[in-house]
Amino acid sequence: MTPNWLNAYVLHRRPYRETSFLVDFFTYEQGRISAVAKGVRGAKSDKRSLLQPFQALRIQLTGKSDLKNLTLIEAAAPALNVTGDALYCAFYVNELTNRVLPQGLAAEMVYQTYGDTLVQLKESQRLDRPLREFEMALIAELGVIPDMTTEAFSAEPIVAQGWYDFYAEQGFSAVAQAGRNSYSGKDLLSLAEGDYTDSAIKTAKRLTRHVLQPFIGDKPLKSRELFLAGR
């Protein structure tokens, strides 16, 4: 039986044995999958030239274990030439996806947002908005995005004039006075509506870092370290 074609991007690759790569793919149909690309490290390998980040691919995989074998690969679109600060951001998106998405979890909406994010990073003068939108899509897929329209404990609606503290795994609760870590009701409502104002973008960064930290763990993201080292 011929394997189905999968739409995919390379998240990460590393040398495997003498002639192969171990590749982490992000696929539309099956989510994150690891596979061995055998014999592709030779200079004349056509597969090697395709196993690059930010290249939309179509692949076929075989194998019954969690570690698959790459059998066929072809370009689905021209590779995106991402440079400068956008390149660091794109590597961050790859590393974050690889770190927090469980293997084998089909995440079609995240996949679509991922492709859109790469294009926006390449073309946009502003990099923070596509990053925050992608992070918000991730926490939605993971089922940990808090309700940004209703208070967690009182079930009262969040109001634009209010200030709220965030409680992990529970949500937002109103406070009488804004504290250092409080969130603006106006920004929360903007994010709930997909309206990424300048202030809402900053709020999204704080929120997603808080929510994603348990998934990322204590090991620092290498892409952040590379970005800081290159400044």
C-alpha cells in the first residue's frame, strides 16, 4: 500500500549515523513526526537540498514505530528566504513548535498559522505581531488559552476599564487596583477579538510566556540565545 503524501515543514534536523539525518517534521495531517532520512548527507543528494527549514514540502513516510523512514520528498512551494532578525524569529517559531507540541497531535490550525507566520516574518516590517499570533494559536491548540471575556471565579464579564490578575489553569480575576503583574481588561478583550493593538501585543507576550513555560521547561530556547548573542 502506497503511503499518503503529507504536507510538511522541517522543524529541525541533526546528523544520524554516518550518512543520514534525523528530522523533526511538522505536518498538516499528523502533526509533529520524527523520521530518518537515510543516505542524504552526501553532497549529491537531492533530498538534502530539500531538507531545509521554511521550505514547504510534500513527503511520504513508512514505518510502524514512532520513528518513521522518509521515502519520498518534493518541494510544495519555493523556499522562503528569511533573513536578519526575521530569521532568528523563524527559528524561534520552529523551536517552540518542536518543544511544546506533542508528537502525533494533528494541529491543522496551528499548521496554517505556522505557514502564515513564516510569510509575515519575511514580508512584514514588524515582527512581534506574527510571533504573538502564533503563540496564541499554540496555547489555543494545547487547550490552555484562558477565557479573556469572563472572570474565572465570579463569572462576571471582563470590562475594558478593569484590571485583572492571572491564575494559572484558572483564568483572570478582577483586582481593585492594578499591580505589577496585572492585565488590562481592554487588552484582554482586544486579544479575544483578534485585535492586536500595540498594547495588546505586549499583553499577549506576557501571557503566552506565562502559559507556555510549563511546556517549554527549564531548558532555555537556543533560538533566544542565538538572537541575544547576535545583537
